[in-house]
Amino acid sequence: MKYIAHINIMPLKELLDPQGKAVNNSLHNLGLSQVHDVRIGKHITLSLEAASKEEAQQAAQDACKKLLANQVMESFDFTITEA
């Protein structure tokens, strides 16, 4: 069965996010002063072939832990949907 993993990777909240800070400052310069604490991350979609949703979840988790996310600096979450 085919599945799609929607993966979100974000910098840990405890760490400074220089890209988010730059975007936050730029938004304030554009008059959007109501915006606070911008964090910039990554969104990745994977197409997976798996026997079950649980197998697809395990494959997505392995991909995140082994390659996609630097767990020292980033956290990740994902959802699995049928393709």
C-alpha cells in the first residue's frame, strides 16, 4: 500500500533560530509588529510503500532519526496518510 509521510522538522525551542529572528525583524520593519517569535523549519513529504500504516510510521521515524533531522538541534513530528 502507498502512504505519504508529512514531516515537520523544527529547531529546538531552547536554541537560537537566527533565520527566524531575521524574518521576525523584517516583518516588524514591514509594519507587522503583531508578529512575535518566528521559527523557521523544514517540511518534507515522503512517498512510502509499506504493508501497513505502522510500517510506514516506522520507516518515517527511521528516516528522520538517521538522516532528515539533527536530533541534537532539531525536533520532528510527522503524520502518515494513505496515498
